[in-house]
Amino acid sequence: MEPLDFQETYWDGRHYDLEGKGHASDIPFYLHHIEIYGDPALELGCGTGRITIPLAEAGIDITGIDVLDTMLSDARKK
């Protein structure tokens, strides 16, 4: 049996967003820890901004980085 190849999911922000659509239950976890430790915050592998954007909208000083320009481009559009 060959391992599943999810590489295409992580090269295309549209697919990545569909996979995570409606998934926001972890945002309170991040907000809680930022409340404890303070900001600024850094999100490694931010993808299209699923976590970075809501935290920024909540007033958190956050920077997201990713190795894929395609993901960062989609995040910037949002």
C-alpha cells in the first residue's frame, strides 16, 4: 500500500481552506495562551491565515510565516 500524498493540498490554498472550513474551535486555545504569555505572537506554518487572521482581528500583534508563497499570497488576499 502506497502512503497517501497530501502535497497538492498544501500547495493550493483553495483546497487547504476547504479542508479547514468551519474549523475554529482551536482559536480560543491560542487566545488563552496569548493572554497568559502576551504578544507579539508568531505562527509558524500559517498557511492561508486560518489562525493568524482571527487572532489579528482580535487585536493580537501576530506575524504568520510559511514556506509556500502560494499560501502566503492567499492569506494576503484575505
